[in-house]
Amino acid sequence: MLETYLPILLTFAAAVGFAVVATFSSEWFGPQTPNPEKHSTYESGVKPLGTTKDRVSIKYYMVAMLFIIFDLEVVFVYPWATEFGTLFGEHGVAAFWSMMIFLIVFEFGYLYAYKKGGFKWA
Amino acid sequence: MTLASVLFYFFATIAVAGGVLMVTRKNPVHAVLFLVLNFAGVAGVYLVLNAQFIAVVQIIVYAGAIMVLFLFVIMLLKLGGEESVFARQPFVKTLSIVIAALIGAQLTYVFFFAAPDKGTMVDMETGVYPGTVKAIAETLYTKYLLPFEAVGFTLVAATVGALVIGKKKLED
């Protein structure tokens, strides 16, 4: 049973391996000649002013909230998409339309957000 | 040791380490990132327990969306120079230790004394079937079709609510 996850494990190992190698290979293989100028935030740039932990605009939060709603939609589409072959065999086009009605209803929320400028940066 | 138990201990270690590192970080953003690691470990444990749907939802919703919200809340609140809650109210520390000890005792009782063999006797293939993607798909789009379509309306309501509350000025 668990052996069927081997491809996922391999993909995961490749992802982690790539991340580690890409992050650290320049440190491992590149020549190291450190000096204070190199370690400043921007070489020949402006010294950082103030703190970086400042408050950000609430607009970002709007994006996050809309993202959550669309994320939840994905949760409902996911079992349908993976089992569509079986569902279609058992129930025919009803299996297709069950999701389409859900998506059409959901699209009204999307249209509302689009119309009310929910995706605009203002 | 079987492959399942090796994987269980692997993911459980990740989850516990992520949890411990999360509560001990001073920087809240680092704490959130370790919480993501904890969620990933828990998702792995779900996968070992054959609950694929919960594992996928754990990644999509918790490690994805909920963590984005956590990060945004931290960014919106300007946390910094925060005094430890224990320093301000010493009794909170005692209280939290007591609560943690009670939960620990309860879990120890449930795992080792309440029914030590009943939990492990269940056949995994049949025991977890109702939680698999297949079982959910078989019932959600047929037997529970109406509640499923109603969820669509709930999500529309959530979209409208988020925009009305969060947006300063709605366009026409």
C-alpha cells in the first residue's frame, strides 16, 4: 500500500535535494573572500533605514482572504477530479454537472469580487 | 519494524520537532514557518494512516491558506519588541504548565491504559475507507449532492462578506 507512494517520495527527495544544492552549492564550491563591504545589505547602496518589521497594508489581507476561499473550492474539486472516471461510469453526465453547478454558483462570487474591484490594487 | 512504522516515526519526529521549534522561536515569522513544517509532518502521518484526503486538505488548506493568513496577521500587526507574556503575568506560566500536564496525562491514559489493543486491532484498509478520496467522491457528489451545492452558495457568501468587510470602497 505505502509502496505506491514511492513516486511521491522520489519527487519530494528531488525537490529537497534541488533546494539544498541550489542554496548551498555556491558556498561549498565557490571561493570565499569575505570582506565587510560584501556583507553589507547592498553593496554601494543606501544603508537600510528603520525597521523592516513595519506594518503592511490591509490590501494584502484581502488577497489572502480571497485566496482561502478559492483554496477551499479546490478541496471540493479535488475528490471529483481524482475519481471522475469512476463517477462518470456510474452516473454519466450527472457526475459532470454536479461539479459544474457548484462551479457556476461559485463563479458568481468570483464575478462579484471582479466587479467590485476585489482584484484591483486600490 | 515495518515500512509504515518507520514512516510514522519519521513524520511524527518532523511534526514534534516542528511544534517544539515553533513555540520556542522568538521571531513570530520563524514560528509560523516551523508551524508549516509541523503541518507537513502531520500530513505525512495522515498519509501513513491511509487518510489521503485529510493529508491533501492538510497541505492545501492548513499549510497553504491558513499559514498565509497567519503570516499576513503577523505582518499587519507589527510585532516586535514584544514582552513575553510570562514576564508580564507569571501565573500564566504556571497555568500553562498545569494545562499541558493535564493534556499529557489524558493522552497517556488514552494511548496506554484506556484501550491498549482495541485501537490497533482495526484493519487499516477497511477501517479508514470512509475517509479516503474515493469514498468521499462516491458520496459527496451523489448522496450529499444538495449540501455540496449549498457549499457553493456558502463560499459565494464568504467572498461577498470578505469584500464588504475588508474593502475600503467597493466599486459599482
